[in-house]
Amino acid sequence: LHMGKTMKEDLTVVVKYIKQFYPPEFNVFSTYAELYHNYFASQAKKNAESRLEDKDIYLLLSWVHDIYPKDMRKDHVLAEELEKVKLGSLLPSSLSKELEKKYLDSEEATVKSSLSKCLDKEIQRWKEDKEPEKLNGHFQSELLAIIVIQSMYSSQQRAKDISAVVGEELSRRLWQELPAFLKSYKDAFEDFKEKSKKHRYYKPILIANINNCWNFRDYTEKHMTEKDDNKASILSTLGDIENSVFDVLLQQLFAQLKPIYKKFTENKWDSSNEIMNEIIKTTSKHISDFRTLKDPFYHAIVEKIHTRLVKEYIVRLLKRKVSLKSPAQQQNLAQQISKNAADLESFCTSNGSQATWLNSALPKLAEIIRLQDLGAIKIEVATLATSYPDIRKRHLEAFLYIKANLSRSELKSILGYLADSTASMVPETPLFSTINVS
């Protein structure tokens, strides 16, 4: 710092006051600049070849790549004159590269150690008999993400301050480190999830950790390019954590709903409105707990619930438990299904489901039951297959069991029409393909 200040001040004096007393061909500024530079460079080289602590390496590299070429040589008083001198770097390229490698190795190891210690503290926090804190109504366990992201970001910024090349190399290394860290985080969290089911705050801790994933996901999306293989690895690990938590959170709800759904076929679809009300009431109790999830995850879990509610209803329709011969009976069942579908859609939408693609499934099935004209039924089947291209013959055949007044030839004609219309279509979102027909 003393040498840099002295060089800058002295050369400024040369430019302003001394240069004018010498003839131009003497190049007095060049003489002074080269002497100062050579001495500065010799001292920098001497320091670079000695045993330096990490902070000293960082400071020396900052002088070589940033302070010396930018703050001194680009000074508004000196820049024009120094441009003529072509002084070169403070350090030979080979020595500079050697220092850069030492710095990068050290910084990478420091960040890696910091992440490891941070994870250890987080694991201890899970084991404490404390409910996670709430921020804006959402459980949070954000200290881990904050420290990890801040540690990476500040390290990357410091490296960029040395030079763009050094910054890019450290960023590349740390982006390779993050997938490994998240894998360790996932393994530790899975261990807690399996072994701590009786923990007093088990579900709040799960929710806090899934909320934690959002910070990593957001940071990754903003700072990594699609071409980076590490990005896919990071998002995949986060997705695994999120889905495993969703499965645990929904396990109890789905177990409670199963016997309620069975009542549809056990009661031959009588009292279906009361059964649907019971389904909605049961689901509603669980959804209130999920509001402690951050909005993206809340919407995701509600969409999973919405999908499951529609799917389980379809499963009961495919059970071959009800066979109706008269159009009046079929009309009555179609009305019940339409009413149940409307109630289900209203409930899910009011609770934040954005899965609008599900809303036409049950009404279309109800319409197939209601219709009696063979041509009209085929058209409705075609529209159903367009909306849900993963529906297959086995699904439709099981469903059409309800329409007992169809002849074998009519049934075959309808099934053949479905096979033709779905042969080359691939579903974007699965519904029927997740349903097994017994």
C-alpha cells in the first residue's frame, strides 16, 4: 500500500511539475515510471515466492490484477502517459498462475468446510425439541440456505474482484461443490425423516426444510445456465427432497380418504353428495396445515391433492360395481357425477389449485354416461381422449360397464374409435396411465 501510494503520488508530481523542465526526447516520465515499476515488481515477486497466508495471496493477486492496472494505471492524471510506457504486469505470468491456483484451492476448501459445518449445525437443530420459526406464516429453516448461499456468493464476488477469469474459475468449482453438498443434505434429511417420526415437531420440520429448498432452487435458477450439467443435478436433488416430503405429508390424508371413496361403489352411488362432502371436509382439515408451506410448494401440494381426488373418483367408476340398463338410471348417475365434479372443482380451486387440466375429466365421463346416441358417445369419447391421451381401451371398457344397454357390437365400435384416436398421442400430464384396471 505504501509503495503504491508513493508511486502514484510521485508520478503525479512528475507529470504536473517535473516533466516540463526536460526536453521531450528525454522521456523523463518514462524513466521514472519504469524505475518505480521495476522496484514494485521486484518486491511483488519477492513476496510471491515467500510463504504467504491466504489473505496475503488474495491481496497480492488483487494488486496484480485489479488495483495496480485499474486504480493506478487508469488514474485520470497518469493514464495517458502510462499508456505510452507499456510497463507490463507486476508478476510474471507463471508466478501469477501459481498464486491463482493456491488461492482457488484454498478458497474452495474454505467454502467446502464452511458448508459442512453449516450442515452439521442444521442437523443438530432438527433434533432440538423446538418448533421452527415462522416468517410470513411459513415455517422456515433458512439459516442453512442463507449461510450456504452467502458463503458461495461472497466467495465468488471476492474472486471476481481479483479478475473475471479467477471469478469464473472459482464459480465453476463452487457450482460443482453445491450438488455434492445438497446430496449430503438430502441424505441427512432422509435419515431424520425415517428415524424421527415421533419427534414432537416432525411435520413442521419437514415443511421448514421443503421451504428451505426454495432458496436453493431460486438461487440456482438465477445464476446457472441451462447448459450447465450441475444445474440439472442440483434441481433433481431438490426435487427428490420436495417430493419425498410431499409423500410423507400426504400419506395420512390419502389413507383417511381411501375408505371414504369405497362408499361410492358400496352404496351403488346413492348418497354420493354426502360422500363427496365427507371427502372435502376431511381434505380441508389437512390443507389448513399445508398453508405453512411457501406459495410455490403450497400450490404444488394442492395440485397433487386435486389430482388424487379426481383419480380416486375415476378409480371407483372403473370398478365394474354398478351396471345400469335404463337411460333414466344413467341420467341420474350422470347428474350425481356432474354435481360431485362441480363441488370438487370448486373446493380445489378455492384452495389454490391451478390444475385446471383436471376439471373436464369427470364432466366428460358423466356426459358419456348420459348420452344414448352411439355417434354422440363416440364424439364425446374422442374429446375425452384429446384432453387425456393416456386413456386406453382397458379404462374405457371398464367404465362402459356402467352402460349395460350397449350391445357388444356398439361397445366394440366405441373401443375401436378410441384406439384409433389415441394411437400416436403422448400425454403431457398423466391421469389415466396411473390407474390400474383390475
